Amino acid sequence: MKIPKTKQAYCPKCKKHTEHKITQVKNKERGSLKRGSIQRAKKRGRGQGYGNKGKWGSKPAISKWRRTGAKSSKKVNLLMTCKECKKSRIMHGKRTKKLELQ
């Protein structure tokens, strides 16, 4: 998908249409001890068994686990920065395999 590097868009801070610079948001990796990861580990059966496992024992190596039926593309977030007031906002969820800013 080809997207221009600049775009005329409405800026809620300036309350008018201004030129915006578009960049791709770099996604950070979610921590391994966050709630979803621990819940997923529990559902995978690591939390069951004999003996003292504390909350559910040690966390499993999630890198070895692979989701089946995954989508072929990820959603890409775009960061729009107003050139007048330098205020930024995120445009969520454009599903694309390859993004090219031109």
C-alpha cells in the first residue's frame, strides 16, 4: 500500500484543516508477564498439575508456541503530526502486508 508522506487533514488542536506529516508507528513487543500472556499460559495447561505451583508456576516459553490460522497481514498504525502545532495523533488499523510512504 502506497501512502503519501504528507496529507491535508483536520487538526482538533488548531480546529482547522492543516498539512500533516505521516509516519509509521513502531510497535513495541508486549511484556511476557502481562495479563494476556499469563492467561494464555494458564489456558495452555501449564497451571495444572501436582505440587506447589504458586500462582501457576514459572511462565512457559511462548516463543515455542504458534497460533494456527493466523492472518496474513498485520494492522499498521499511522502517526499524523500537524505541521503548525506539532500535535500528533494515531490513525488506527490499516491492514496491509507492506506499507510504503512516498
